[in-house]
Amino acid sequence: LREIIKNRKEEPAIKDIIETIQEKQYEIITCPERKSFVLQGCAGSGKTMLLKAILCSLGRWYRPKDISIYIIDLGSWSLKTMEQMPHVGGVVLSSEEEKFDKLAYILREEFAKRKKAFSKHGISSLKDYRENVSDDIPAVVLAIDNIQPIFELCPAYEELLTTIAQEGASYGIYLIYTASTQTGIRYKITQNTSGAIAFEMNDDTMYGQLVGGSRASHRL
């Protein structure tokens, strides 16, 4: 995000949002220990644009061998264009049932492989694995725009997302998602979401629910 602020802040499409990303906010986003992260706000508040900016910044800062990004777009489908990034392994839309199943399989297999490898070498983090075993292992980011419908479209994702939220960061697998409210998001996922940015919301009480918790947070 620092790179975006520096080089893209005059672009009309993201200028207003980028101007709101102050130091405290992008420290919340980029903290390496962050397990998972939510961008929450009403329709049109800018959360999808910021999610896209975050993913673009990852593409600028890291080589494709260092980070793999998978995207589930259950919102406006505006993230479909990000398939062109070499870091992106795929973008799944709400109508693509087969791709949902394939992505779930990829993530489960990757999680199991890392868990076995880390245990074998007595490693507890991606950083330690890269320093002591091999640096040929990318961080994995799963980005979901408009997370709520996923639990109805693909019920099996509840267990997968809960596992990533709870344990994924230890193995270099991270979750970032957008939501209009916390309603409909499974409790174990929200409780393991350690960072948040609150955009404009329809109900002021939602700010207290999101920002008032123990997670690192900031209100726009």
C-alpha cells in the first residue's frame, strides 16, 4: 500500500480511497502476524476498491514465486480482471460451482502439505521455514469479496475458512474478506479475524461490533 500511495495516488479511480489510508490503517493491513482481515461497510463504501488496491500492492511488492493469490468474487465481479496478474492462481465467481470445488481442493491440499512439512522440521512459521529449510514456498492469500453468500453457495467452505482463520497464518496462508455486516459470517471466523477497517455503514451500532472488539481496527 505504501507503493500505491506513492505512485498511484493521483489516479481518479482510487484517489479518494488512497487518501484515507493513513499510516495506522496500512500498518493494520500489512502486519505480518495478522491472521485474517476484514473490510466492512455498506454497498458503495469503497471496500471492494480497497481490497483490489491491497491485492495490487502485494503484486507490486512480491514476486509470483513469493506469493500466490486466490480470489472469490461474490460481489460485483470487478475482481475478475485480476486474473491477469501472474500472482493470481484464479478468480472464482458465484456462478462457477466447479471452480469452487477445485479451489477448496487446492487449499486443503496445500494446508495439509504445509502442516506435514512444518511438523517434520519442527517449524512453526513460514518465516522460519524459509530461513531454515527452503525459501521456495509462497505465502498464500485467499481474498473473498462479499463473504456472506459463500456459506449458502458452498457450505463446505465454512470448515475450510474456519481452519484458515484459526491456523492458516502459522503456515503462511492468510484470509482477507469484505462484508456489509457481520450477520451471516460464522462466529469462529469473526473471532479469529484479527484486523479490520470499517467503512461507512447503514447502522452506527455496527461500528461498535467491529471496531470495539479486541482485533486491531480502524474506522474510515
